[in-house]
Amino acid sequence: GLVGSEMCIRDSYKSLPARIQTLKSLKYKYYSVSCSHFLYFCRYYQNLLLNKIFNAMCGIVGYIGSKEAYPILIKGLKRLEYRGYDSAGVALIDGDLKLYKSYGKVADLEKYVEGKDLGGALGIAHTRWATHGEPNHVNAHPHFSENKRLAIIHNGIIENYASLREELIKRGHNFQSETDTEVLIHLIEDVKKEEKVDLVEAVRIALNM
């Protein structure tokens, strides 16, 4: 999610005046901080902060087409490994919806799915940075809906997930993980069923609750 990144931004900007003051106090020939120095440090901090923001995000890959989705999704996840993550997973559709996930690296996921049905020309994949729930296999993305006909991957934080979870439990939903993401896919399923709307409209309504 972005909460940690926003804290990094605030802390880094707070430290910028102190660093400039340090430069001013140095008794070298470049005693004062010129405009060029200032612009240099602005660019430096901009790159630093953007790196912190994007490296703190989960990795999301999706594919729909005529080729087998799994190899493309795995290749995409490997390209996102530089961000860091604690678990990885994929969901594939080939008539049935199949979901595979693993704690650890993408290589661990590849080992886990050996011998399993990986067919399908439509799929989603995810590398996770833990926010709600500890890093483990159960909390890894993707997550199923209650009826296991929907799957979701997600990046960010759902602030009101706890109250939504409590209400959904009262309505008969059973949760496997500690994540806010699983709450969202159960909510989408519930809205779709109760409001008798299509999936797109159910997503829209759920995101505004």
C-alpha cells in the first residue's frame, strides 16, 4: 500500500532543509548552495522518493489473449521482483477458475505448481507486500470469493475492511485469510447476488461502500 510510502515522503522532505544547511556550513570553496545545487538535490530526492513509492507497491500482472497465460504471467512477475515481496500467486481461467499461490519467491510458486493444471488464456498474477495479515501462504493473493467463482488481486489498503468483514460474516460469508483484499471480493460477490447486477456494476457499487 501507499501508507508507508507517504511516511517516507514526509520524512525525506523534512530532512531536506537539514541537509542543505549542512552544505551551507561546509568550509569549502562551494560555501553557498547555488541554484544548480538546489536543483540537483530536488532531482535526487524526486528520484529517491519515486523509487520508494513504486518499490513499496505490490506487483500486478494480467493477460487475456490467444496464448497460454501462465508463462506470460510468471515472466511478468519476475520482471517485478526488484520491488521486493513476500509471496506470489496466479489465477487462471480455462472453463474453471484455478488459483495457485505460495509464500516466498516466484521460484517457489513455480515449484508449487509443478504438475498442476496451468491451462488457460486468461489470468492474473500478483506479488504481495504484507499490510493486513502476516506474510504466509493463506494471506497471499489472489483470493477467492465465497462461491469460488471470482478471484481478485489488489494493491492498496481498504480502510473500512473490518466493519465490512463483520457484516459479511453475519450474512454467512467465511474468510480464509486476514486480508482486506479477501473482504473486497466477498463484498463484490454479495453485491452482485443481492442487487442482481452484473460484475462491472457490482465492482462499482462495492468500491463506493
